[in-house]
Amino acid sequence: MARYTGPVCRLCRREATKLFLKGEKCLTKCTFDKRSTPPGMHQQRRRKVSDYAIQLREKQKARRIYGVLERQMKITFKRADDREGATGDNLLAALEARLDNVVYRSGFAKSRSQARQLVSHAHITVNGRMTKTASYEVRAGDLVGLVEASRGLTYFKEMLSWSKTQTRPGWLEVDVEAFSARVAAFPARTTIDSAVNTQLIVEHYSR
């Protein structure tokens, strides 16, 4: 599947905010604080920003935070719109329920891109069955774990001490030593720590 492979700091500059796409490196080796202007060769002229531009930037920011393509974002929005409740809250909950995000939120990876790689490289199981689909949507009661053959890998041995220091959202019950996480409840907007303004995204797709 197509993925952005360029410098991720460029994405932060484009959205004019730190998106923490590189995990810990965003705290120790981030260049955004030194150069936060939008990417491009020419100085951008000041002009009034339209409502459409504001909505588009918020949608792009959400896409980049969760690492999804435009087609995936549209599909996720359509499903969120079909569910009961506020579409914006449903959208954010669906993005949080992606398997790669669950691996990241559980503290088994330092970034979502790293978590996505763990899933695609067949290290992660859901209810005992290996899955390589990063967009898999977990449900309440699902158990996300580690493939038995992967437990002896150096990566997971080194991750153990770091993982113990991480905080998790209330909708996850994590056993760090076993590298397993149970989805106690489907993510709700009140339990999601995200700066995304979902109302702007709903307005963008509702045009």
C-alpha cells in the first residue's frame, strides 16, 4: 500500500503543529521548534484563510496523525456517519480502534508508524490469531497480543523497560510483561486524548 516516505518533520511544518510522528525523537531531536514555517521555496504571502482551507488542514492533520490514506479516511468517515451518535466522535473512535493505534497506545511501539510495521510484519495477534491488517478495527473484549515466535526478539526485550513507563488510555487493560492488551471498551471521545477538531472534518466531508 502507498505510504508517505519523505521527511515527517515536513508534515508537521505543513500543519503548523507538532504531530509526534517519530515518537520519542519528536521530544529529543525535533527540528520543528527551529523551523516551523510551511515547506516550500518561496515565502508565502499573507492572505485570508477560507473556511474550506481550515477544514482541509484539520482533515489532513488527522490523516497524518493516524497514518491513513485519503481513501481509508473517506471509508472510515462513511462508516462513522452510518453509526448512531455524533459523526465526529464516531470518526475519532474508529481511528483510535485501528489495530496499529492500539499497539501504539498499549506502549508496544514508540510511534504509530512503528506499530504499523509490527502489524504488517506479522508480530501481532488479535484473539490468538495473527493479523497483518493495520486498519483492523478492534472491538470491546478483544485481546491484542504478540506472536509466540516473536517474544524472543531483541526488539521486544529492549522495549519492555520503556513500555513499563508509559501511560495508557482507560479503555485498554495492558499486561506489559505478557505484551498483551485487552480492549475493555470501545474508545469514547471522553477517553481519547487528541487535539483533532472533528467538527471541522465533518464539515469538510459534508460539503
